[in-house]
Amino acid sequence: MKFFIAFFLATLAATVSSLPLAANPNVDENLIPQFGTTAGVNPTDAGPASAKTCDGPTKGPDGKPVPVPCTCPPDRATFIANLNTNVKAGHIVNNPGVSAPFPTDGSKASQLARLQTAMATLQNLNGTGQGCPVASTTFPAQQKALQG
């Protein structure tokens, strides 16, 4: 009987340890900050499409819109997929030295942390420092309002 119990427990332990771990779920999209604008606002006429700049929602010291690549911000689905990848990894995949926390409570600190992760994701979409500037979104204004 002791052998049977030991065998049963060993078999149970082996079975449980071989089960796949639950997948790390995606972040709640309702908690992901909105861009506050769309790409392609007021494009310049000069140069090829890839080199054109557009007006960003952020104003410079001169009061004029900060020029941003016309492809920024990216489409939301692409951004969310990248954000989920980064949060699951615990850091910005294209810039591993930058952490990617995404707390889900409503505290000001958690909102700021989510915004920081969103900004880092945006700036590193295509490689280290190769993404969209935060000036292509209203993220800076959102951050200022939270810190206010």
C-alpha cells in the first residue's frame, strides 16, 4: 500500500509539472493610454512620402506643432501588440534595459507607470530608439496632467 501511494504521488507530481503554464494574458486595452491624435495630420509637400513630416499634437516653444513622421503614431493594433509583447517580457524587447511595468490599479503612480511603458513602447517599436516620438501623441500632456 505504501508503494502504491508513493507511486500515485510521484505520477501525480510528474503529470502536474508537465502541464503547460497558463498563458500570460494580454493587458486590458481599456488601461492603455490613447494616442489623442492620428497619423498624417497636415503633411509637408517636400520630399518622398517616407521623408515627409506632419504636424504632431504637441506644440513647440514657438507655439507651432512639433513636426513628426507622417507614419506616427502607428495604428493602434500594432502598438497594442508591441505593448503586450513588452509587458509580457517585463522590459522593452527592442531596448532590454528599459522595464515595462503595467500595473492595473487606478492610482496615479500606476497610471504614470502605464504611460511610461506606453511611451517607451512607442519610441522603440522598430528597434532601440527606432519608433515614433512621443510628440506624435498627447502622451506628454497626459503625463503632465497626472503629475499636475
